[in-house]
Amino acid sequence: MKICMVVPEKEVKGGIASVVNGYRETGFPDHIATTYIESYCDGGKIKKLKKAIIAYLKFVKILFFSMPDMIHIHSSFGPSFYRKVPFILLSYLCKVKIINHIHGAEFEVFYTDSSAWKKKLVKTMYNLCDVIIVLSEEWKYSIGTIVDEEKIRIVENYCIIPQEEHFEKKKQILFLGEISERKGCYDLAQIYQKIVEAVGEIPFIIAGDGEAEEVEATFKGLQLESKVMFTGWVRGEKKKKLLEESQFFLFPTYNEGMPMVILEAMAYNMAIVTTNVGGIPKLIENGKNGFLCEPGDIHRLAEKMILLICNEELREKYVNNSREKVVANFSLKQHLSKIIAVYEEVYHSRG
């Protein structure tokens, strides 16, 4: 079968590129021929526009000269949705089956709180798709308010699991990802202040980009700037090194799909404190392999991190449980088998 997959550039920052890069590196079985169309890149508006136009032209060429059996679109909410509309419309008009793999985490902002015309457009585009892939039961419920639930399939994200089972850990806290309000980054300084007051100085590394200057200012306001390091966006060996050597992972996010950074923290034996949103409860079971708090509950987030720092026995128990869970349930091999099952289902439903 022939699959045309709409993806971001390899170097793009964020979860969608991370997911797709695993596909590219591992590959699909021989009976699945995959063509990748890169429709998005990092950079300015002109660069992004050129990238999108080239992608549309390439897609038209594929439709005319090498008709695929289906198109697998990786999308999110906001601008990502609008960039994918031409792919959906062209595929529908050419009677190509459409799989829309939604990675977004703010459905309420994007749809529920939107104007009537925007709601109609979103609902129409989603219903033109043959299958909608979501990352969690929560998102199945949300998307199921505008799409027939029979079209929705849950395929969780995955993690590239390191072969090593033990790492030389430093007593340091790591945040990894987009630095933004949605990720809870404006709460980090107050959480960290409570941790320092309870256990003394402990290194805190914030790795990512976005609103770094604004968040750094919140640490300066509490006179904590000398105790925290902002590294900028990390990938490859730099990211791997941070995961290997950091003992604690703090992720006070307000809205998520199924974050790959949590999976990575689990695979790299980190003690995790995060929030009870999106697909995170599928990964972290409160009191079993980490702690879940409500978003914005600064006192409880700090309290649970302090407990993990001070209680080595509890920390080791949670770390071992996380590693076992991610190995058993969230490998790339298991993820790809679910994606291939969707392909087979759609392929054999042609008509």
C-alpha cells in the first residue's frame, strides 16, 4: 500500500516532529511504501509560507502521477489545522482515504470557545476524514463531540527506550519542553522557591525555548536566578545527556495530549512530578510511579517534589515502576504496530 504522510521538517522543534522522526529512522514494513511531504518549518512567516506552498505543489504532483492509497496527516490545533485544510480537501476530491493524526492539546480553546464559522469549518474538515487518531481517551471524548466516535482511534505516543537500565544521576531537577504559560512555566519559580526553602540549593535546569526571558524574570523577582540554568532548546546528544544525568523531572503543565517528554523521563529513570491533565494519567499513576497534582497547585507540586528528593526508597520504587511501564507499553515497535493496524483497516475499507 502507498502512504503519503504530511509532516514537519526533521529539525522542527516539538512533539510532532519527534514522533515522525521515529517513523523515518525505523521505517515501515516492505509492503508499506511511504512518501513524506514536509509542510512546515521553523522560522519566519515568509519561510513558512514558501514551505507550505511547495508542499501543496508536491502533493498535487503525487495525486496526479502516483495516487496514494491514503494520506496520513499529522496535525494540531491553531495554525496547523489551517495548513492541513488544502490536503484534506484535495484528498477528499480525489477520493483518497484520509487519516488525520491529531497531536494538539487545546481543543477547548481552538473549537469550543470559537466563533460559529470556525466551528463549522473544523467540524466539516474533521468529518471529511476517514479516521481520526487521537492520543488519549480524554481527547477521544473531546473530538467525539463533533466527529462520529466510530471514526476515532486511540494511538498513544511512544518513547525510544535506551538500552541502559541504570544511569549516573545528579541531584538536579529538569524541565524540558516549550517554555510557555500552557506548560506551567510561570509557576516554576514559586515551586522552586518552596523546594529550596525545604531542602536547600538544588540545581534546576530549564531546557526549551519560547517565553524564556519572561519566565527567567519570575526567578529574578524571587532572587533565584543564580540557581537556575536556561539552556535553550536541546536535541540529540545534549538532550540525551540531560535525561541521563537528571534525577527529577518537574512538568507543571496545564494542557496536554500525551507528552513525549514524560515518556522520556520514565525511560531515563527520573522521579516525576506533573499534573493530572490530558493523557498524562495514562502514563503516571499517582502514588505508584510518580505524583499527579492539579495545574496551578504550587504548594502541592513543591510538596511532592520535596518528598521525592528526601525519600530515596520511595523515589527508587517510582523510578522502577515507570521504567517497567514504559518498556511494557510505550515502545516504538508497539506504536508502529498500532499505526499499521489503522493503515490495514483503512486500506481494506476502500470503496
